[in-house]
Amino acid sequence: MAFLNEFENWSADTVQARIATATADDVQRALASEHLRLNDFVALLSPAAEEHLEALAQRAHRLTQQRFGKTIQLYAPLYLSNECINGCLYCGFNASNKMTRRTLSLDEVEEEGRILHQRGFRHVQLLTGEAPQSVDNAYLAAAVTRLRPLFSSISIEVYPMDTAGYAQMVAAGVDNLTVYQETYDRELYAELHPFGPKRDFDWRLAAAERGGAAGLRSIGVGALLGLSDWRNEAFYVGLQARYLAKHFWRSRINISFPRLRPADGGFAPRQPVSDASLVQVICALRLLMPDSALVLSTRESAALRDHLLPLGITQISAGSCTAPGGYGHQEEASQQFAIDDERSPEQICAMLKAAGYDPVFKDWDRAFLDDANKE
């Protein structure tokens, strides 16, 4: 839990004060810096940077083109279960919500996987609630084993595991972990998670490190934007991403930017994040983490996603459904949240090509890893 020590060295009051007092000169120095320090990152998140948003966007665009060219990786979420014992107030899967609950059988998992494979996807992200009685490590490993012949890359966004659990996932065929802290504000975190194992802030905060120690090829982090002050949240996302990149340098670091969407339970954003603020977050994190994949999901509108692509985004979902079994049996279970961009994979690909981008369904194969191990 080494990151916890670094996290505690940056109190929320300290971060907020530094962001509030950053000046236009600080922003200019940050924009001119080849390698950002934390003080530079703070400046780019500050109110002072709002007057330099165009320059920030241009720098982020150039840096992304240098590192990634004009390629965008496509992926699809595959929800295995919406059963959950947690009480997360903002989540449609909240155990207190009255909804149709469902966990896919392994045959149904494979059926969903084949549908996504037929649509062209070779990168799939598996998601669940937290329900040990129906979804445990053995179930997940079995699901991955069923899906492995269909996909070159399998990601999980599930409950936090210990290092041995993540090693079990790697052995089954998982190569990517995504774990959002949701909010880095301890007091707010406790309020938003009144019951369930997810209430343990420290255990969740250290999950990414445990995944790195288990040898996952890539690790994704992020905050759920709209819960707390977006500037502070973005700072801690950057702090964690930078720490992971330094200490688990064999793993690629992915950063996501989920904004709250309507869900069962009717939770409303505490501190809504505007489109301009989202642009500032994406661009600032691109400058801090020039080699990280930046991910934007179908939570956002089609128009906004199209406009955000040049600013640093390198991965997007397409044709998404947030209910288990939703690709083959659309109405049989409740979804986690409502998506906004409902375009099909074909429509997304057409948009990307029209904008001069190459849509990539596969950029990784386990054969690379197998060959390296043979050497």
C-alpha cells in the first residue's frame, strides 16, 4: 500500500489551495515544460488555466499525435452480473434498488462474447457488481476461459481482489484491470458507500498496485466525475497514475473520465462537471501522462465524443449495453446506468474514418507475451 503513503502526503486542503493560487505565469511555464512536474499539473487544473484552454488543447493534440498517431482503439463492455451487496448511492446496481437481478451462465457469457466478436470486437471489458454468493474468482476465471478464444485482450472492472486473485485472473487470460476509486475524498467516500465491502477506502485504493504486482499488462484508474470537486479529483487521478507508471513500468497505465449518468435510484451529481471542465481534465492529464491510454465511454454524447477525440483520447467504447445479457436479450435485466452515445460500431467506425482516424479492434495478442516468455 505504498501509494497510500504518497496519497496522504497530499491533503485535500493542500491540493485545493495550490490549485486556487496558481497563476497565469504558472500555466505558461507548465505549457512550455517538456516533462510536467506535479506543480505544473496543478497549474493546468487551476482556474488560471481556463484562459489558456485553446493552447492546452493544441499541446495535448500534438502530443497525442506524436505518441499514438491517428488510431483509436475500440472496445465493448460485457456485463456478467448486476447482483451486488454494496450500497453505493450513485450506482444503479445499489443493493437497495428494486430491479431485475441477473448473473449470466457461462453459456450465456459465451453467447454475449460471440455477438461482440461478430461485430468486430477483439477487446472486451468484463464488468460485475460485488456479489460473492454468485460471482467469485472461480466464476470469473471460467468466464475468461470461455471468452479467451474470441478476444485478444480481456479486461476486468470488478470487485477489488488480493494479489493472488489478480494472479489467478492473469493465468486465466486477463491482461487489463480497471478500478475507479470513485472519489478520493475520504469523508465523501464513506457517505456514498454506507454499507458493503466497497466501504473500505484503503483496500480499494491499493487494488491497482496489487494488480500491478500480479503482472497485469495494463492498469486503468479514474474518478467518477460529478461526486466532488473535479480539480481535486483529477489531481489525485494524476498522482496515482504517475505513481503506477513509475513503480509498475512494465504495465501501461490507462485513465478514464466517467461522468455521472442517470441510473436507478435517481442520484444526482453533487458537483456537475461542464464540458469545458472535462476538456481541461483530459488535456492536463495527457500532458502529465503522455504515454497513457485515455479512455472515453458511451456515457458521453456522440457530438461531444467526436469533438474530444483530437484532444488526447485513444480508446472509446462502441455499441455499448450496461445490462447483463443485454446484447442478446436486451430486456431481461436492469442496466447500471443509461448510455448517451447509442451509435453502432459500424457508425463509430465510419465517423472515425471520416475524421481521418484508423479504428483499431485489435492492437495486442497474447502470442507476443508467449513468445517473450519462451525467450
